[in-house]
Amino acid sequence: MPRLRTLSGDEVITILSKFGFSVFAQRGSHAKLRRLSASGQKETLTIPRHRELDRGTLKAILRQASKFVPLENLQPEFYAS
């Protein structure tokens, strides 16, 4: 499997915005992203806006985002080729 890229919180927010998420709240260094699903449900993710995210944090974000976006679409953005 390819190696997980080193990403900042802002880079992750940019990646997720490609899939329809937008920042709707921020408290301190954490941003909440939200989008409405086709069925009208709110899909929410919390992203730390740190300069560099730990690998475990990135994996957790990827796992949570894969509940809403197919993993096949997310992997090219999070993993180095």
C-alpha cells in the first residue's frame, strides 16, 4: 500500500471541500466541516487545523470521511503514489 502523505489541517479541508464539505464552524484550532447528503442528512467531520497532522489523526479522518465518501475516491488524495 502506498505511504500516507504528510498533510496540514488546511490541506485536508481543501481535499474534503472537493467532495462537497464546507467549514461551518471553528472553535480554537478545530474546524467543523459539513455537507448535506442526497437524502438530506447532515454529514459532519471535525478537522484540527494544525500545521502538520499526525499519521494516526490522518487515518482517523480518512476512516470517518469514508463513511460519507467512497474510500476509492479519498485514497488518491491521502496517499502518495
